[in-house]
Amino acid sequence: MKYLLGLGVVAGALVLSYLELGGAHTLIIALALLGIALVAAAGSELLLRRPLSLSDQLAVTIALVLAPLLIALAIFCVLMFVSNKDAILVGVIALLSGVAGVAVATRLAGALNRDVARIRDGLLAVGAGERELELEVSSATELRQLCEATVAMQTLLLREEAARDQAESARRHLVAAASHDLRTPITSLQLLAEAIDDEVVDGPLRRDYVRRMLTHIHALSALIDDLFELARLEAGDITWTLEQVSVDQLLAETVDAMQADAEHKGVAVRTQLPGGSCHARANPEKLQRVLFNLIQNAIRHSPADGTVVVRAERLSEMIEVEVADSGSGISAADRERVFETFYRGSGDEARNSDGAGLGLSVARAIIDAHGGRIWLPDSEVGTRVRFSVRAAG
């Protein structure tokens, strides 16, 4: 009601000015216009409180606008015009103008109603699961913006549903793969333990069974550690700190620790270290975990008498480390998926591998947490895995 009071103050000022200019007739006209304005304002206030359709609201608005104008015109004709012909002519002109205004308003209202109905039907379709929505409106700019927002919402829902389906598929794959990789060693452990418990084996064979059991236990422990590490990294639960790490020293220590496995497989492991100091900003334990995974994969997939080369170099603000093997390489179909959790590849060698398919996934998660990246450069022979971390200093 504040704007009504303001309107009354403005109208009162007009009344005073008209009184100075034109006497009683002016006072009557001003009071009539003020009364009409107050009635129209009160009508619009009531209009906003009632749940009317756009067409009904437009019709009432036209009536509130047109009726006061006709009343004001009648007052002017009675008080100001001396000729009935002039009064009738003005009345006809006003009536024709009103009819034209109603026609235009009705056409606009029809377009608004159609556009609102399209948007309403589109929202209902989205709610019912429709994701191929096409909306076009031609009336008000605000409705076009609402239409664009509706289409954008539909596109966002489509992307979110695709991401949800992908995450659900990955979860099912993870559960299935983890179940398989856990079931195999557990089944072997059960059979070996039952044979020992039943005293079916003794002497050297019993010791061999115990050795096999320890191998499966180590495999289970490594798998559980990888799963736990991967879950923490993907959840953003990173509590380790970064420090200055000597890359050449870390590479030398890691390669030395892997020499026993390499010699058992008949694979030669060499290092190519940069001259001078080469320091990275990293967590030494996690970075060594990446190196262990990559070198272990390289040894596993290299033939007897094969070679594995571990090299490092500094490029601008980054240090890049590469592990290259002389194995059969990775097919083009598998290159995009080798960093996926539990993915072993499509070849027979990959499927028969003892690995759980977590090594590269854990390596990628650790390198991502360091702000670096890991990828497969092109290689004519074998496989090259390269990662980068930020240099220190």
C-alpha cells in the first residue's frame, strides 16, 4: 500500500496546481482521476492475490486500464467540451483504440500461453524421464531465457545420469574383479591348508605347500594394501607431506631392491640417471610405491633375457621418470584403459598374469595427488610408462 500513498500525494499536488490554474472543473477532474487511479491500484492488488491464468490476468488488467480511461474521457467530455460532435468523435476514437489494444493484448496473451504451455510440457517430460528435449519459444525474452534454462537443466541431468551410470558400472566391475582376485588365492590357501591339516603331505612337500601359502598370503596382503590405498586417494584422504626428494638416489634404491625379482625372471634392469642433482617435490614413500609398481609390471611383462630401463630427466619445472620394457607391448585397444582399476588388458598374457590390475591405477592416483601426470608414450618395442612430478627449487 505504500505506492498508493505515494500516488495520493502526487495527485494532491496536481489538485493544488490545477486549482491555481482552473477552478472547480479542474478540482472535479483531478479528484476523479485520483479516484480512478486508486480503484485501479486496488484492483491490481486484488489481481495479484488470486490464482488466475495469464489470459484471465491480462483480461482483468485490460479492464482496469481501459475502464478508468473511458470514465476519465466521459468526465472530460461533460466538463470540457462544448460540442456534442467533438465529444462523440473523441469517444469513438477512444473506443477504437481500446478495441485495437484488446486485440493486440489478446494476440500477445495467446503467444504467452502457448510458450508457457510448451515449457510446462517440457518440464513434465523431463520429470517423466525424457532426455531428448527440444524447446522453442517466440514471445517474451524472459520466457526464452526460461526455456534455455530448462534445456540446460535437461542437459545437466543427462550428464549427471551418464556419470552416475558410469560410476555404478565401475562399482559393479570393481566388486566383481575384487571378488575374483580375492577368491583365487583364498581357494588355493584353503586347499593347501586342508592338505596339511589332513596330514596328506609331509617332509619336503609340506614345506613346499607352506611356501605356496606364503606366496598367496603376500599376494592377498598386496591386493588389500592397493585397494586401501586406492580408496583413500580417490576419496581425497591424503595425509602425507611433500619434501625434497633425490630422484636419482630413489631410482637407484628401488632398482636395487627389484634386482632379485629381475634375476629370477632373467631380466636385466638398468638405470639412466641425469648428470648432477635431480630433486623432486614429492613424498618419497609414495613415489617409490609408483616406481615399484611400474618396475614390477615391466619385469613381469618382459621375456627371459629381456631388459627394463629406468630413466629420469628434468624438463623445465618438471621431472619426468620413465620405465621401459622389451616385452610385447600394449595394443592400441588397451592403451586408453590400462590405468583403469582391475583392467588387465585383452591379450592372453595379460589375462593370465598374476597381477590384480591395480598397480597402474594406484600409480595414477598417487601421481595425480602430486599434481603430475602419467601416460604411455609411443614405443616401437615393448611398453614405455612415463610420469612427471614437480621439480624442487
